Amino acid sequence: MKSVQDALYNWLTIKVVVDARPDDTAANETLKHFDEILISEFHVNQIDITKDDEMYNLSYVQNGERKKARFPRELIEIMLNQINKEPEKYVNYP
């Protein structure tokens, strides 16, 4: 990952999928991977998520400093929307 912004974007996109599909093995493994990247490469923890009609708002701690990021819901939810649109393509393999 080149930036904390990229890592947060990828993490949030898969987090939304995991929240909707908690038994999805691949999504859970991918979320764990991005958790590790955020912690080891960017020293990010304590991520809090809120959302409104248009945006996901993140508050997180990086190197002891509280920071914020925002992402459009349309971009973050695109993967989940695709899965919901064509669930037969996203079968869970435990």
C-alpha cells in the first residue's frame, strides 16, 4: 500500500462486506490482511466508523494522533452491491 488513505479505503470496503456477510471466509481473511497492513505499515488502530446518507466517516489513531478520513458510500459499498447483485458468483468456500 502506498498510503494510509489507500489502506483505509481497502479495509473499509471489505469491512462492509464482512459486516453484511459474517460467515464469508474469504472476506474475513481479507479483512484480517488489511488489519495487519494498517497496524504494521501505518501504525493505525482504534478505528471508529460512522456513516450518513453520503459518506463513511472514519476516526482513527495513527502514531498516537487522532485523525479522520471520509469516503463516499457509493465507492465503499460497490463490492457489497456487486455481491448482492450476483450472489451465485460469490459462493462462500469455508
